[in-house]
Amino acid sequence: MSEIFILVPGRSSQQGCGINEGKFNETYVNATSFVQMNPNDMLRLGIEDEEKIELKSDFGRIEIAVRKAKADELPVGLLFMAYGDLSSRLMGGDTHGSGMPTSKGLDVEVKKI
Amino acid sequence: MATAEPEKAELKIVNDATCTFCGCVCDDIQLTVDGHKITKAKKACVLGTSWFLNHEIEDRAPCFIKGQPASVEAGIKEAARILYEARYPLIYGLSDTTVESQRVAVSIADWIGSNLDTTTSVCHGPSGMAFQSAGESTCSLGEVKNRADMVMFWGSNPAESHPRHFTKYSLMPKGMYVPNGRKDRTCVMVDVRKTKSAKAADIFIQIKPRKDFEALWTLRALANDIELDPEQVERETGNPLSLWQDLMDRMKACKYGVIFFGMGLTMTRGKHANSEGILSLTRDMNRHTRFACKPNRGHGNVTGADNVVTWRTGYPFGVNLGRGYPRFNPGEYTASDVLARGEADAAMIIASDPMANFSQPAREHLKTIPYVALDPKETPTTKHAAVSFTVATYGINVPGTVYRMDDVPIPLRTAFDSPLPSDLKILQGIEKEVLALRSAAFAS
């Protein structure tokens, strides 16, 4: 079973600190290796905290752990993850004449593995 | 015979050091330096503390050619050769280095007829385009501190990206016309998710994802007393017209409003049209009261990159110098496009990490071409470079100038010397070699 969500990659404090420690260090790798989801979405889809799911966009596919977002942090249907290698894999190369690839608000298919 | 204890280096205090991690460029940091290590960074935020405490002298060779340690001189020669021999080179990055280095990088781009782009193109590049179409009602952060009684944030999460924004510039400080600081200000936050910054807001408005354009034009209509269909507004923005009307009434009633906006606008559907919407709204508001609008800039000297590239070429980013004169066309000459379309045949990446941040097609192509990378730390980009330089860190080991997000230039004070070369020295060396190759080619 799969469902379409909107993914918003963005900055996080932990990711920012991780950049300073080094991109191959634990802090950065951890900060960029999970996606947050609304608890009601997790309940509906039967996804447990830290369970790995598949995220697929028109441009790429990743497997990533899910973490429960605080109740009101994310609305139903929206996902958040820190910018990094994994989020970049879901971005397309076309910038629509702007120089900026669409990096937020990506349609992604969520699938339990 | 007793061995003498090694003499402990005296602790050094550096006052008014400048943090170059983010665009706030806080220049009031007190550093405690123990030899080649900063042990305390007083007044710095969580990101600033991490910046200062994690930039020691890297235990890496200053130069690698094809992954093998090499001399800096050999690296400079090889870098110059790669760039000079390329038919469609790209010079990219520049947002985490000094204005002095940026100037030299632009010169190299000019000599070799390169595409020249900065991380602005994947940050506030769309806003740079919108400035040209809508103009910018701007102000300094000092004006915000002293005057702003209404502070709005749209698609921006300063609590995590610019942690001292609220306390140093925009919300908490007591200013000339806002003597009670936070109590004299109304803070409005508009975002698609309830970020950590939302706690700081008096009013938080959660809009539908990818509907910033519609929300901004709703406000534009209200600023211009245009009648709207309440059902359509609620359907498009996720919020009732009455909420937008209430916000507009507050905006009109304030004495000095400012809107800070982030990549929530520029990276999502609409991009430069979103930025144009927010800049135009600000312009509209100036018919009612004083309003200004500022992009919250991410990297420490990304604003300097915009300034330097504009001084030198007339355009802020996405410039092509291949014909001997500058041409500006985002989408054509911007790094992400030039790489994703497989056009660039060589590159020089300065203080940025496209191998981690760019789209997959762009990264795939970058891997296939020879490129030069300059960075204080090992990154996915330096790892794949034909020539990489480990350079000293600006603002910690290297002096110079950076531009704060409001275009105010700030000098850097160093904490300790590094045995590693600065990127300025490397770039000057590459420019000299490129000129020598040009001269030799003309002579023959």
C-alpha cells in the first residue's frame, strides 16, 4: 500500500551543527537520515517510530527511518526531513528557468517496506 | 634526568570576533583560544558555538591530486590546467569565503570565459530575479532593531537557521522607537508547518503547502481594497478571508513593518513568483505605512558573493563570461542547470558542497568531469575532486570582509593562525598560472 505525501526538506539545528563537525561524522549523518511524519498518518499507515519506509519521487527513491513529529508540528499529509544527500536524491534537475530545482514541496510516494 | 613539563600555552581572548556560520554574521562573540583550539564562544548561538569549537587545524594534507597528497604548488598548476583547457567551465560556490577571495574567483572566471554562479542560485536566487522585476523596499537590521513594531517571518525558521535573529536584531532588542523591546512588537509567522520558530510568534498562520503565492496575492488584494471571494480564499490558502483581513488591518496599523522571508518561498512551487509576490506586497504596504522586506540569508558571506559578482559583472549570480562579456540567465548559466544538462566539462567549487546538495542528475555529471574543490573540511565534493585543497577557515584563521544579510560589510578577526593556506592564496596562485598559460598560448 502506498500514499502520496508532500515532502518539505529544510534546515535543522542538528544538521547545522553536523556541518561544522564534518559531513561524514555521526551528528550530520543522523540529522539527515530520518523523516518526520504526523502521528495520525503513522497510525493510519501502521508505521512504527524508527521504522524504515520507502520514499519515491519522480526522480529518485530512498529508504529512510520515520520519526513521529510532535502532534501539531506537521499537518496530516506533510513530511519533513533535514537537507542532505537523501533529500537531494528525490530532487529533479529541472529548475524551470530559475536556477533553483524544486527542493521543497515535493510529491513523494510513501510505502511501507 | 627529569623531563621538563611542556609549557602550557596561555589562553587568548578574542573580543568582538565574527561568526560566519549564518547570514546574521554576529560580530560580538568573545572567544577563548587555547593554542589551536577555541574552547569557548561567549554569546554565540548553538550553531555559532558549533562553528567555532569544531574548526581546529584539520589533520589532512593541504592538497590532493586524484586523491593522493600533493604539494600545494603542484595542485595549483593542475587546477589551472584543468580550468584553462576546459571549453565550458563552471566556477561555483563562494558563499563561505571572504569578499577578497570572491573577487579573485571572479577574475579567474573572466580570464577563462567561465560560467560563474554562487550558492545564491539554490538559496535566494529566485529572490534575486524578483528584485529585478519588483524592486526591494529594504532596510538594515539596525533599522529593524530600532524601529520595527511589526515583524513577520514567511517560510523561514530562524529558531533553527538563524538562532540569534530574534534576540539580536528582530524581536527582543529594545530600540529607539520600540523602547520596551518584545512588548512593543507584534510577531507574525507564516509557514506550512509549525516550526520551532512558531513559539516566538503572537500570530501563527499555517498555510497549505505550495500555496504561498495564493496567500501573498490575497494580502496584495486586501492591501489594495480589492473584493475577494471568501470561499475561494479559504480553499486556496487553507485559512478564512477574515484571518487575512485581520492580518492586513494589523499591517496597515503598524508604524514600521518588516517581512523576513526564507527558502520556504524560493524553493517551492512558484519560486521567483513567490518572491515577487512578497516584494510587491511590501511595496503595496508603503502606501499605508512604512514596510521593508529582507530575505533571511543562510551562509555567512552569501550576501558578499551577490555583491562581489554584481560589482564585477553587473549581475548577482548565474553569469556566463564565455563571450568575453557577462550574460545573465538563471536556468541557463546557473550551476545546477549547467551540471544537470551535462554541459560543463570542468569546474571549480569554492567553499560549497554540491555533491551533497544538488539534484541527482547534477551530481552524476559532476562526478564525470575534472573539478577543483577548496574547502576547510572533507566533504562529498572534495572527495570526488580531481584536485582538492584543504584551506584555512575564514573568520577563524583568515581575516577579510564579509557581508551581513542586510548588505552591511563586517571585518573578520582571527582566533589563531593555521599552517594551511587560505583559499585566497590558492585562488591567487591559480589566477597567476592561468595568466601564464594564456600568455604562453598567445606567444605560440
